[in-house]
Amino acid sequence: MTETVVRLVRSGFVAGTVPFSAVDGPGNRYVLFLQGCNWDCLVCHNPCSLPVAPPGMRPTSVADVVAGIVDAAPFLTGVTVTGGEVTLQAGFVRAVFDELAADPRTAALSRFVDSNGDAAPQVWELLAPVTDGVMLDLKALDDEMHVVLTGSSNAPVLASITDLASRGLLYEVRLLLVPGLNDGHDVLRRMARWLLAVDPAVRLRINPFRREGARACARDLLEPSPADLARYRAVLTDAGVRHLTLPV
Amino acid sequence: MQSAQLQDLVRACLEDPALTYRQRVQRLAALAENALEPPPVGEACRDAQAKGVVHDLGEGNAPYRPRYVLPDYAAALARGSAHLELPPPADLDDALAFLLAMYPNVPSITGYPVYLGDLDTLLEPYLGDLDDNAVRSRLRRFWRIVDRQLPDAFVHADLGPDDGRAVRAILAVDRELQQVVPNLTLRVDPARTPDDLLRDAVRTACADGKPHFVNHPMMVADHGPAYGVVSCYNALPRGGGAHTLVRLNLAESVRRSPGGAREYLSATLPGDVALTGELIAARIRYLVEGSRFYEHDWLVREGLVDPARFTAMFGVFGVAEAVEELLARDGVTARDGTPARYGRDQAASDVAQSLLARLAGLVAATPLPYCEVSGGRALLHAQSGIDSDVGVTAGARVPPGHEPSLYEHIRFVAPHHRWFPAGISDVFRFESTIAANPDAVVAVLRGAFGEGMRDFTFDVAGNGFTRVTGYLVRDRDVGALREAAAAHVAAIRGATTPQERAAARARHASTFLGATAITNQHLGDRVVQRPPADGRPAGGPVDD
């Protein structure tokens, strides 16, 4: 692995913000969407967030980001930074989190990161001191399937999960399940066992693949049926997962 | 009323297959009461009533019981009751039986008690060493009897602000049974009410629309610690209540005024406040000096209510329409030149603040008889509307369908709440996904109280319940009524068969009101508070 040096930066590419979300971590959260992703997922629902610096997009300053959060702060449990892929702008995220931690109006808010996990250890080293929790995706335990689904190897993802769990920062792992690709009995069981070995109290969330909004190349894939969802629950619970969230 | 006309009304009531026996009895009582002339008021006051500016909420022409009675149930349980021939209860079974015996004996404008007491506080001492299952099975029975015996969604019990076994058991049973009766309020003290209790309450509200939440320290500052929240968010002295609630339609009031805000606030509003006060005073006088309720009722005799703890409620509604009309007359627009909107524009907020401050000042300067508990003045209340209101928004709410985003909505209405010690009801509607994350609502709730909100209520899109004024209806009950809607309309025109009319039946009297209100007040249009789509990046090219 090449040496990664992450520098703090005072501005970043922000794709959007949502001041009120009940689906991006614990409680009511302000969500900051960062621009740019290092993966090219088959099932990407948000291809416009892939380019790192799209033409015409101006960087947003840390101060502007924090000002938006300050305004919503009285109603918030915390802030979640998501993407795109957050860790591509880790220096910006660190600067935003530093500012939130220092400002008495936002210091009490929990600070979460939602990432694909494809990040060097230095990234987590940089973020850990100011981060309360990380939500990661695990698309497949099998590396070949991971490459099919994301275009990238899962080695850094597995390392990130292990690293974050050891730091007590692994809040939740999301399994994006596509029928026939990564949802077989054995596949699920192995994923659960691997995750439980890393963190016996791991929280899992099932994100069923949805065709709506997916890229054209993914429109022929199947969506999990209610029976599939029931099977996921049964298999994962049977494997020993105690904290499992499925869509309502 | 002509005698022949009265006979027709009585007969129509007696022969209406849509009414249960008790609904008939209550309607007959109202017909008899309204055969009398109302308490005398001046011509201007009569005219204001005829024009719909001042409205007595159909309380009846000859008040013979206070509108809202809040007995001191703790005193009754402690001392027992000679009237009820019941000794003080010794255990939970006795306490629940005592309350069930007492409730039907509590007078009220609706015919059913509007206040069941601070139920968790009342019951906690009787739990003893009963385990949670034993407590729940008794409460389940109690809950069912309350709903079946008092089938009216204005029947209301209070909970909190402290955590305890009783409040947890009550919330659990309420979630399980999914009844509209009793309505519930949780009093929230940020320093005393733990997050975990709030979470449990939010979970209950996601399941069945209850409880409503009130800012306890704010209520205590206005009422002292002995207060109750009853019926539709009416906050009143416990051990007393409200003689009457008369409301002023601010939208109509503004229409009577020829000018803009300045002219309205200095000339028309004071006159209409005085006319509302005149009607309130006339009604109180008849109740106290005419029907002499407080001289003979058993609750007074046994010291369970104190006549000196009764006050009057001065209700207002149509604040939104009044404010927008005044802005239009003064030519005030939003920054982009479009008409300034209530709930969205600073200009509307400014006018609403001036209007409510002026109103509160006028009400505070209007002396009323027999209202010593509130300094000889009425308590101001943002009245949540009635079923027949059309084209005018309840209380000081933002019109359904025009609510802004969540924080904007909270910040727009929060400054209004301090003016309404007797309660105000802004309703927020959330997506059903909120049920998976009740902590999100807990955070919003704490923030809303921090911003100065007194009352906070939410309903959840698609959970089967709709919050109407302060009461709830079950959507499936309304649906059953709607199925018979054609028959209902035909019945009003006198062209229906008894079978069709009988189909439009409801066990809860409040369901009739709710069904009409949902249509007339467009409650289905309430904006569902969800994360704004514009902030969350979605498919498609990035703007450049």
C-alpha cells in the first residue's frame, strides 16, 4: 500500500444537505452529502455524485457547512457525513468535525461517517479522534463478487471494518443484497460469522436492492421479495446476529 | 323556537337509526335546553354571533354544568366519597373500580368526563408488589371499560412528567389496544422526564397517535403545579376547570374592519374582544347564579372541585386568515413580491406577533365574573376548530397543506405559544419510517420545547389514526362512516331509507365530528415532514 497523507482542508465539494433525517444513524440527523466516489457500483443509485469535482461545482467552506448545522442544532441528535465517498475528502471532514466539536452550539452533537470502507488506515487515524460512529457497507465477503458489484477489491473494506471495530467506532454495517448475486444462504452465513468474529455485538442493516433509480445496467436485476427478506432475517438471526434492521 | 318545530326535531332525533341510545338522550337534552332563550346579551353581541364572529361552540342556551370539570381525583381516592358510598381504595383493583364508579358522575359539556386525572400519578401508589403482567392485565380491562362506557374521544388522561411503572404500563396497554379513548397527554419536564420515557411515548404515538406532549415547566409557570390538560388541549386548573369556552373568529373579525393592521388592532379588535367577553360573562352568570351549579353539585360538596378554581376560556381561531388578510390590505408582500404567507414569511410572523400580543393585552383587560383563579380574567386559548368550520384554520395553526419544513414550522409557531396559557395545538405529521427511529422525534421534541413551544403533537401518515382538533379518530371508523356518506347526505336532505341511515352509525360520538372535520378542514392535506428531496442528491446530472 502506498503512503497516504491526509491534509486538513478548509473547503470541500458538497453535493447537498438535509437538515432532518431519521434514516441516517441514531436519532435526528443533519446529513451532509459529499461529492465524489472511488467506486463504480453496478447498483449505484446516485451516479451524479461519482465525479470528484464536477465542472461548475464550487467548493463549500467549513464555516458555511457549520453555519447550516448550527441553525438546525437545537433539533438534532447529530450530524452524518455521507456521499459519494466521504473518505475521499477526509481532510475536509476532519476540519468540519473539529469545528463542530469546538463550537459550543454544536459540541454535543454526535458525529457520524457513512462510508464504503475503501480507505487507508491513515484516514481512520485522522477521523477517529473527532468521530463517534461509522456506518460501512459490506457488499460481498467474496472478493470476486465484490469486484463485480463495485469494481474494487474488498480487502480495504474488511480492514476498515476490523480497524473501526477495534476502535469502538463501528456503529453499523449495511448489507446491500441483490437476489442471486450476494444473498445465498451460505454467503449470508459466512458474512454474519465473519462480522460477528470482528464484533460480537455488530449492528447489521439490510438494504434490499431497489431497481427504481438504479442505473440502466442494473435494471434487469431482481429486487428481494418479502419472502427473501424473511429468509435474510432468519439466516442472519440463526447465525447469531442480535441487532438486525430490515426495512419496514 | 316554535313548539311544532321543536316537536319535529325531537321526533327526528328519536327516529334516527344512526344514533345510539345514549346519543339520542344527549341530543334530546340539548333540544330541551335550547328551547329556552339564551342568557341575555346586547344587540351588538347577538349580531356578532349571528355573523359568526363570536361563537359559543354550541354549548347550549342554558348552561347547567361547567364546560370542563377537573376533579381532584387524588383527594377522592385519599378520602373516599360519601356521595359514591365508597371508602378509600386499598389496592389497585379498588382504585380502578373507584375511578370507574366516579367518572360517569363527573359533569361535562360533552356528557362524558373530559378529564380522567393524572392517571399514572394516581395509580402508582397502588401498584404494590404486583408484577408488570398483573398491572397490565388490570389496566387493559380498565382501558376497555373506559372506552366502552365513555365512548367519546374528548375523554382525556394525563401522564408524567416523571417516569414510573404506571406510566410505562399505561403506554404499553394503549399501544396494544389502539383505542381513541382515552386521549392522552404526556407532561414533559426536560429536567425530569428521561429520554427513555419519551421514546416509549413516541413509540406509542407512532402506533396509535397518542400521547400529545406539553411543556410542563411552561404550564407550571402559568398555572402552578396543579393543572390538567383535558379534552382538546385545554390546560386548566386542577380541582376546578372552565365555566365556558367562547371563541372569536379572527378571520371574520378582520372582515368587519375597513382598514389595515393598525386600524384593526386599535378599533375593531377591541370591540370584538369586548363582545366575546360579554357573551362569556352572560354564560358564567347563568351557570353560577341561574342554574346554581356550584351550590349543589356533589363534587363541590365533597371538596373535589373548588368553585374558586374555575375560570373561563377565551378562544380564538382563524389567526392564519386574519394575518394574511391584514398583510394584503397593507400591501405587504414576501421578498419576491408574492402575497406574504402565514407560516412562511417574516412579515406574517411580525403581524401575527402584534395581533396576539394585542389580543392578550385586551383579554387581560377584560374583567369577568367568577374567574378569580386567573385574576378575574379569561385564559386565552387557540381553539382547534369544530367540524363545521369551512375556509378558516383552527387556532393559530398553519393551514393544512401549507406547512413549511419542520424547523421553519416550529420556529414560526413557537413564539405564539406563550400567549395561550389555556393551550394551543400545532400538529406535525411525520412519515411512518419515523417509527423505526423514535429518538429522532425525541430530539425534535426537546428542540421544540427549547424554542418555546407549549404544546407539541404529531400524527404519523398511514398509522390508521388522524389527529383532528385535539381528539383522534380511527381512520377505519371514519371509512365506515364514509361508506355510508351517500346515505348521510341523503339523510340531511330527508331522502334516505332507515336502512341507509342506520349504516352511518358510530359508537364514538366524536367519529361523526371527525369525519366532517377531516373533509371541511382538509386534514388529509397536512404536509408530511420528510427530509426535503432537494437536499439529497438523486440521479441525473449535476447542475452547473
